[in-house]
Amino acid sequence: MKETIAIIGGGPAGMEAALSLAGRGYKVYLVEKTDALGGHLARWDRLFPQQDPAQDLLNEMIGKVREADDYIEVIYGTELQYVKRRMRGLEVMLSNQTVLQVDAVLVACGFDLFRAERKEEYGYGIYENVLTSADLERKFKEKKVVCHDGRTPQKVAFVHCVGSRDEKVDHTYCSKVCCVTAVKQACEIKELYPEAEVFNLYMDLRMFDRYFEQMYHKAQSHFGVHFVRGRLSEVSETVDGKILIKTEDTLLGRPMKLTVDMLVLMVGMQACAATAELAEKLDLKVSPSDHFFETKDLFLRGNQAHAKGIFLAGACTGPKSLPDTLQDARSAAESIHRYLTD
Amino acid sequence: MKDFGFGLKKSGVMDLDGIDWTLFREIAAEEPSFMNCFYCGTCTATCSAGKYTGFNLRRLQLLVKRGQWEEVAQRIPECMLCGKCQWVCPKGVNTRHIVMLINKKLHARKIC
Amino acid sequence: MHERFANAFDPFVIPYMIGFVFVIAYLVVALCYVVKQLPLSDKKKMVKHLFSYKIFITVKDIFADCLLHVKIWKKNKLLGYMHSSIAFGWFMLIVVGHIEIFFFAPHRVNLPYYPIFFRYFMMETETTVGGSVFFFLMDFFLLMVLSGIALAMIKRLRRRFFGMKRTTRLKWNDRLGMYALWCIFPLRFLAESFTSHISGGGFLTRGFGMVFDWFNQFINNDALIRPTWWAYSMALMVFFLTLPWSRFTHILSEALLIYMRNAGIRETSKNNGYASVEIYSCSRCGLCLDPCQMVSGASLRQMASVEFTRNIRWGQRAQALEAASYCLMCNRCVQACPVGVNSVQLKLNLKGADIQYRYPHRYDYVESDAANRPLATTPAWANILQSGAETAAVEKTTGDAAPEVVYFAGCMSHLTPGIERSMVRIFKAAGVGYTFLDEEGGICCGRPMMLAGDRIGGEQLMARNTEAILATGARTLVCSCPICYKIFKDTYKLEGVRVLHHTEYLLQLLEAGRITVRKGAETGVYHDPCELGRHAGIYKQPRDVLYRVLNLHTTPYEGKDALCCGHSIAAEGMPYKKRRMIAKDALKKMTEKPVDVVVTACPSCKRAFAEIGTVGIKDIAEIVCEQLVLPQAQPQK
Amino acid sequence: MKLEGKKLIWKDYQKEIPDDKYFYVRSCIRQNMFPASEHYFLKIMREDLGKDVFETEHHTTCGGIGYHCDVIKIETIMAIVARQFALMTEAGYKNYAVSCITSFGLYTEIIHTWQTFPEVLAKTRRQLKEATGREFEIPEHVAHASDIIFKLRNEIAAKAKYKLINKKTGEPLKVVEHIGCHYAKMFPHKGVGGAEYPYVLAGMIEAWGGEIVDYPERRHCCGFGFRQYFVKPNRGYSLSNTHKKFESMEPFKPDMIITNCPGCPMFMDRWQYVIAETEGKTYGENHHGIPVFTYEEVAGLVLGYDPWDLGLQVHQIGPEPVLDKIGIPYDPEAKYKGAAGQDIGKPELPENICCC
């Protein structure tokens, strides 16, 4: 057996990196704090840009991890306690008192979804028909996309950039995936309820990646989704439990109000809760501007942490789409391989 | 009714709950490219009429989608149908047809 | 020859007579209907024409077009033969049949069914010269018709045999009429053949009759005589009864169309009687399908003119309007139509009727522009002439304020600045005093509005431009956009102003020696813009110019057969993707043999092809400008 | 609507409110428009709840109206405010109770400014000293009078004679609360419950038996808007704001409105009359309008004070329907009688709205 690596986080990035490393013959401990692999992917229904079922991808990845059990040992329900530097490599102590002697640590702890309650004026947690994108995704997964009182939604609005590009919540960055997710979910609503009027309230539509623009075009042309350039200002509830929203149609320069049956807040990504603690334990740097881990640089050392033998993959170094996360994980594995064979 | 020398002011807010969605859907059905617009404003910038007036096709299309027909009815008669906008549109919107359809709907609904 | 039956009647003539009476009645009613729709002036024209010498031309035209189908012959010999064999053969059967009556049974002239069923009622007892001549003639024309019918059947099965890629698809009414038509003459042939051992017959009927006679030893052929005559009569009845509701109405209406057209009547409005006759005259021959680039280039078969006329005829207004909004109005179908249906004008009329001049227009800003813009007082060219090296070529500046030329680039040319720039350079090189009327953006010429069917709006714009053009005092108007050119030339009333497209003007400058050009090494083909070519007849001038500046190749798609770029301003309803398909297809066809450059003379065509991006596209003005020989550039000797 | 969600938010917006020993300053508008409210605040505090609330006739306006009408500079205002604080300091108090929310907002803003820019504070101290010879301490706590009532709401509830419950149906009264713009919109953490779902009045209503109505335009301005109301050409906007609020609350069929601010009860009360007289539109049952109260008036009512002693006769929209619903006895004859039983004159009755 070659060298040993501990991976913190059993989401897509952790799993993909584990598979890449296992493929090269390394021993991998995949440390997952919950009792299941998959991270946020496990809670998603379909994946942009081509509506692939998230479950299929997850099953394939978990299947591969299981197949590689000679190399990958998954440790569930544990978190990292501390790391000590040894003569050769690192000693990792887990919360279940297991001690691992490893040669490198890969942090793939991912992201947390923005807590929409923090935008008080959007009424999340107060009005039943205000949901987050994750809530809606769960409804899609459960195949029960209805309002709180069981009605079929006639009008649905999606609010982009909730908790992103917002100095008031100290998230000045773009979360990258919310625009395209909003477009995806808007189309899915129209697929379910073709008669519904669907509105997307956006500031900028960041359709940067492959097939994204086509999705946007289809949302407009095929599904007739309304795109309103304006940020939601406030939300209130009408007497019949609908949601009254106010925004400015900035392309017309006129304020507008609209009552919808369902309001979906596209919550962005934020550094996961464990970031600060991990940073302290592993001697990592956190970016003061976005609170995600900093890498050595953004080019050739994009997976290397400032501390020796510690690597970073996935959305713990800033918002990433799933394809980007998986690529980043493979690239992290390559970085670790180079580090260990140097 | 009394006159106190002041009274209610008309709200500038567009109330999308009170608009007639069918009109705009009709136009979209007759000219599907109506839905393609992403409001880049190229049409407005090249407009022959826009050189002399405030004619703004991007805005008018959006006003139709928001059901604000009064402003549309005021402005649409300024179009000369010259078709420059159609040429420069990056989304292949049949702008001339849309202007004609808007006229048609305005007339059919006796808005103008 | 003598009659077989004293009462000269058999019940099987009844179906035929029903059909016959019906058709006559329909004809009378339809004629009244058409005439009623005509404005008074046109009614007068119709009467006047009857008594003018031109009536002979009309008769000749009807003979040539309706019977001989000369126009179809010119386009497609096999198709021409098919049409004329049926039409002319049938006509001759009727004519000879009547002569036969006059000869052998003059007292039966008043029985309309007699010539139709002649062979049943009359029998040849002994062979006479007269009898055998008629037998021969009748069989000859019957054979002619039968050969035509056979071809028609083949055409339905294998249209490629006729060199046609597409033919019309038929609905039930057309099918019923067509099958009836197909049945009539084979049934007549059978009936006459079966009867031939009694009544006699020519080489065909008697010849086959003898074969049947041989069969007679096994089955009693005589029992088939009356049923076949019945079937013949029934086929005629079905054909006649379906006539007003099938494509075959054209047999009746085409003659009327020719008459009216020669009388000088045109489809001036949607409900004009002439327009109705045109619509009924469409035989759905499908000859307009192949030339139509919507069909060939963009799979928009349902938008073809033949379908448009059908939709109009059957009151499918929405579909007809859609077809009208898709039509490029390139006129290729009009040119292909053997009947001369001007479907493009019909579409324009329909669009106009849809608008009904009800849209309000507000062009008061146009007026204020006229007031604010100094035109003749400080001509733009005055400044241009004072600066730049190119002014060395200027020979003279006229003393008076009026420029020699007023240049109107047009809205579209603003999107192809290369054309404007080239024209300005050429003006300067030629020393032409000019004013650039819409240099800073101008008022639309009005033709796009007209092509959208909006006459009133177009006229308002025309009034403004007329005023502005006349105010310049120039005697020549040069425009770069054929769309503008067409309306300036045909519709504007610009007293004392010559209207030229820049192709014409460039040729004039070259011929007058005011500019000199050198011939480049480039190879190129010329694309005739629809508005300049088919609509305005400017074919020769651009080629005369281009011979001087490049190696001009030819393609099969030139002159009247030129292709449309697909980006016509008329086709407001056609999706961009379809336009692009047409442009791509046209460009591919024109560049089958590779060339360096495709030259055109229309900003729309230029942009359309340039967006495809497979070959260099230049406007004629640009290529002339590139090849200009400026005096100071020549070595001093 | 999920109340738990609001409670989570309220948790984030707690402020420390002392329950005794206050230096009290009045409001310019309230002491003119609703004088009984301030009177009964003091009375309830001192007599019903036995608290020490000190008041001096030497205090002046805070200058807030001039400030928000853009006619007095902030430096001047700071000197005025400093003088009030000097009075408090001289009286030996450290807790400052404010009757007016515009004053409250202004005090909060100025204290925040002083804390952020100590040099400004030093300058104000110097100026006050030079001008008046006084010195001052910044209060330890600045509480709006409603904060104190909020704090003591359960004590009041314990002593209450009436509850905000419809006697006939047993249902809680539906109450619209309006906290006023300057209370928490500028400094959400200085207001009880924050600015989005303020709790200060909601807490009182909850404690006294009523039910809060959460209607879409609850955040909107009452219509005072200093620049709008004081400038006559703009007054239509003031009216339109109020109209917007009433149009929005109408479908919820509220029984009453409780307000926090000096201007709000004034405008929500008077503009109902103007809307009725100019547009013919009335809100509430039987063309009566929706009665508007200050929180002190509501506190007084539940404690069993006489409605006319609480000054409810000066309301444009008569309080009688609410009194009837709760079952508070009142003498219609005494409505326009003064404290000594003298006739204080009857107002002319409007055409389109029923006012008694």
C-alpha cells in the first residue's frame, strides 16, 4: 500500500477525490460527519443543465466508493478533532477517538446554504409560502409541488441572489449556481404547471457555463417564463395567504408589485460552519472577503492550502457548480499525487 | 365631495395582479420570437425613429409583457417599420411583426 | 350514318345533363359575382375590351394559354404536353364532335348531350369517307387526351419524371375532381370500344372493339355497353359538380382572367373581382413550389403561394395572413406561374385589408426634423469638398447652391457603412457635388410600411421625404438601397428628379469617364437583389460595371432566376432561423463554383450573406471604390 | 403565518429597558393633539405601577421637526439634545424616556454619532458649556415610552379590567399596529423586535388579549412624511400613503389601530376623514372608519379609565365601536364635556363618514 490520505467531507468533492486517489493506489480515509455520503447532492432532485436525476449520479458515486473498499475506508458520524504534525506526515485525531496516521489531508467540507431567515424582509420562516430553492428541490423530489394549503400554484416567483452579492449579510460574492438553478426550477414548474405564470427576479443573469444560455433561452421562448430585472425589496402576506412582493422593474424604471402563490428564494452558498474551526486546527487561511478557504494561488496551486500537506477541494474554496466541484476534486487528487511523489 | 386643495396621487407602481395576461400571450403565440428578447437595447440604439423621439422598442416590448398598454399605445405610432432593429437584434426577434401585432391588439381591444 | 334510336334519348344522359346545367348556371352566377365586385371603371374596361381590336389578342392568348399551355411548354415540355394534350385534345373532341353533329344529325344540334354520347346514338352502317375522317379525328384526339391523362397519373406517382421536385398535395375535393377527370376519357374509350361493333369506330376504338369482340365469345360484351356509357356520364357529372370546388375551376376562370387582364384590370384590392378570378384560376399545378425558396430553402411548404391562394379561396384567413407575413415577395413564384396569378400582390392586398388603415401613426417628429435640418443652404458636400486629399480629383464645384446629386443611403445602408463610405468617396473622386440627405439618420422611405400593407403610414413618410429631396434642388437622386429605389422610382412624385440606384449611377459615371477603375484579379459572381432585379428590372447595369472591376463569373441563378437572400423586409413574420436557412442555401447555390467574392447591390442582401460568413460579400459600390483610379495616384508623365 | 418564525426574529432584537427611574420628555405633537396620552402615561406609571418618572417644564422640543423638514442643522440639534440630557443629569437620572418616536430616533442617531465620532461629542459639550454653562452625561438607557409600557405590559395585564376581546363573540379584537418610521427603521436594534416584524406594540396587544393583523403595507409610512405633509403641494402624497395602507389593511377587517408615534395616530385618524370626504371611501364597519388609538390610550382603556378622560373624544374616528366590542361603559352625553363638566363644544359632523 502506498501513502495514506484523510479526506474531510463525504460530499461529491470528497468522494470524487477519494476515487481518484484510490485509482492511483493510495489508501483513503473518507471522514464524513453525518451517517451518509453525498452532501447537498443527496438532497437535490435534478441537476442543471440537462435535468439529470441527482440520485443517479449519487448512486454511481457511492457504488464506486463501495467497490473501492480496499482503498477507501469511509468513517461516518465523525469530525476532525485535531491534527498533529509528525516526522513523516500528519496525525489526525477524529471525534470518535480514532487516530489516523496520514501523509496528506484533503479538506472537502463543502458549503452551507445561506440561511434565508437572515433576509428578514423576505419573510422566510414567517410566511408559509416563502420557500428556499432547497425546499423546492425537496418538493420536486417528493413529487409534491403545492402551496402550503395544498393548492396548485398559479403564480410562482424566483428571487435570485438571496444571500449573494449582498453586503448586508457580508456575502459580497456571487454564488454562481443560483441563476441557473432558478432557471432550471422555473422550467420545472412550467413543466408541471404549464398554465402557471413564473417570474424570475434577477439582478444579472450569470449564464456563464456550457448550455446555460440555451436553458435561459428555452425558459423564455419555450416556457414563457417572465424575467424581471430587479431585486426583491419586501415581502408580505395577503389576507388569503398569498405572497405580495415588491420590486422595481429596473429595465422599465418603474416599481411593481405582484401577488404570487409561491415565492422561492435562491439561497446562495456560504462557507460551511466548520470553516473557522478547521482553519484553526489545520492552520489554514480564510479569505477575509468571502470567508472561504484561501488556496496558495488561483492558478497552479489552486488546490493547495497554505499549510504543508493540506489540500482543498470543492466548494470550501468558494462557490462551485457540481461539474466544477468534481473537476476540482480530481485536480486536488492530482495535486496530492504530485506532492507525495515529488 | 369636498375639495381640500389636495387629493390622492396616482401610484407609479405597476400592479401586475390587475393586468390582462392574455394580450401578451396572444402576441407571443402569433410571433414566438417575442419571448426571445433579453432587453439588450440594440434595437433602441439603432432605431430610425428613436433618433428623433423617445421611441424605445425594448421598453415597449417589456411594457407589453407587464401589461402597461397605455404607455405602449402612446408610443407605438411613432414606429416607421423600417426594420433596422430587426437586423441588429442578436436574438432574431421579428421586431416589425411585433410592432404590427401590438398595433393590431391595441386596435382589437380599443386601447388606441 | 343514321340514328339508332328514334327518341334520341337514354336515361344515362341524365347525370351528364345535371352536371352540364349546373356548370352553366355556376358560370353565369360566378361571372355576375365577379363583375359585381369590380369597380365601375373596371366594368367599363370589360365592355370596352369586347369591342376593341385587342379582343383578337385575347382570343389568341386564351387559345395559347388555356388550350395549348404555351407558357408551361416553355418551362417544361413534358408538363406542357400533359396539359395541352388534355386541354386541347378535349377541346378538339368537343369541336369535332359538334361538327360531326352538323354533318350527320343537324336536327339534333339542340341536344347538348348529343355530341357527348354521339357514338351511342349514331351508327355507321357503311363506311363513308366523311365518317372515317371523323372516326379518325375523334380517335386521334381521344388518344391525345388519354396520353395526357396517363402522364397526369404518372406525374402523381413519379413527379421526378417531370423534373419536378415537388408537386401540390391534394385535398379530398381536388382528388374527387381529379379522379373523375381521370375516369372520363378512359370510360369514354371503353364505352365507344364496346359500342364500336354496332356504331363503328376509328383506329383506336374499333381496334380495341375488335379485341373486345373476341372476348365476346366468352362473356357477353353487349351487356357492358350501357353500363360503361352510364359510368362515362356519371364521371362527367361528378367532374362538373366538383368543378366549382376543385382546382379545375381554373378551366373556366383562366379564360376570364386573360380577358380581364388584357382589358387592363388589376388586383388593386383584396375584394376586387379580378383578385377572385386570379384565385380561382390557380390550377394548383405546383409550378410555383420549386422556385419558392421558403419551400426549397426553409422547409416552409405550407407557406408557398399555391397554398396561399388555396387558403384565400377556402376562407382560411389566418393561414393566408400567416403565409403573407412569411412571404419574401421575391416574385419568383409570380414569374413561374403559367396562369399569371400575381400572388405577391394578392398577399399585399390581404395585409392591407388586415390593417385596414386603422393604425394610428404619429410622425410629427418628422415635421420638426424637416424644419430643423438645413438642407440646401449648407450642403454637406461643401465641407467635404474643402478637405481631404481625394478632393484633388474634383474638377468643379458648381456655383449655385443646389448640388448635382442628392444621395439617400437608406436605413439599411446605415448598418452597412462600407456602402455609404464608398459612395461618398466615389462622389468625391468623380467631382460630383452631392448632398447626403440621411447622413445623420433619416426618415424611412416608406416601402417597408407599404410592404407591411400599411399604405397610409407609407404615404406620410413619403410626403416628408419628397419635401426633403425637392428642397435640395438636386436633379438626380441616388439611392443605395433597392427597397428605397423601388418606391422612389415607382411611387414617389419627384418632379424633375431622376431616380437612380447606385448601380445605374456608377455605370453612368464610368461611361461618362468621370471615374476610372482598374480591373482587379478577384473572381466574383453578382447576386441580383429581388427589389432591384425582378421588381425594378435592373439587370444589365451592374454587370456592365462589374466587368470592368473583376472577373465576373455566371451562375444559373441570375437575372430573373436570381435567388432571394431570405431577409426581405416584406417577410415580417418569418422566423430568423428560416431566413438564415434561405440565405445559407442561396449563398451555397451561388458559390457552387468557388469565387473570391459575391457582389450584390443591396444592403439587406449584403448583410444577410455576410452573416453566413462563408465567402466575401461586397456591395458593388465597395468594389468599385476599391478599384478606383485616382488621378494623383497615377504616375506623372 | 408562522409566529415561531417571528419569535426567532424577535429574539435577535431585544433591548435593555430599565423598569424604573426615568427622566421623561414630552412630544411636541402629542401634547397638543393627544395631551391625555402623555398625562395618562405618567399617571399609569406613577399611580398604577408605582414607578419613579421625573418630568421638568424646562425641557424643549428636540428639534426633530426642524431637522426632518431640512431647516435646522444637525449641530444645532445636537446642542438642543445636549441641553435635554443636561437637564436629566442635573435631575440625577440616567434613564431617558421619550414620548415621541422622532425624538427617539433623533436621540439614538445623535448618541450613535457621538459614540462613533468623539470629537463631535466634545464639540457639542464645549458648545453647550459656552452657551448655557451646563454639562451633561449621555443617558445610560434611552427608551421610548412605549418600550417601557411594553416592558410593563404584563403588570398592566395583571391589573387590567378589560381585555381586547370582543365581548359578544369571545374572539380577540383584530388590531393593526403601526410603530412609525423613526422608531426602528433607522436603528432596528434599538427597537423592540426590530423593523421588519416589530414587537413593541404587538407584545402589548398580545398581553392584553388582542390579535395582531399582519397586512402587506404594515411597513409603510402613516402618511405624515414631514416633507410631504408640511408642503401643501406635496400633501396629496401624504394622503396617498395613508390611502395605500388602508387599502391594504381593509381585507383583514381590523377592529382598531394602535400607534406608537405622535404623527401616526393623527394622520391615520384624520386622513380617513379626508379620504371619505374626497373619495367617498370609508374603511371599517358601517362607514365608521377604523378607530385609531395611542398605546397609552389602549393601556388606559384596559386599566379601566374613562374613555373621555383618556381624551378619546378628540379623535376624528369615534372610538365607540371598539368600546362597545370590549364592553367598556361610556356616557355618550359626557363625550363633549370637560374635566369639570363644562361644554367643550361639538365638532361639525362630516358627510361621508360616521364619527360617533
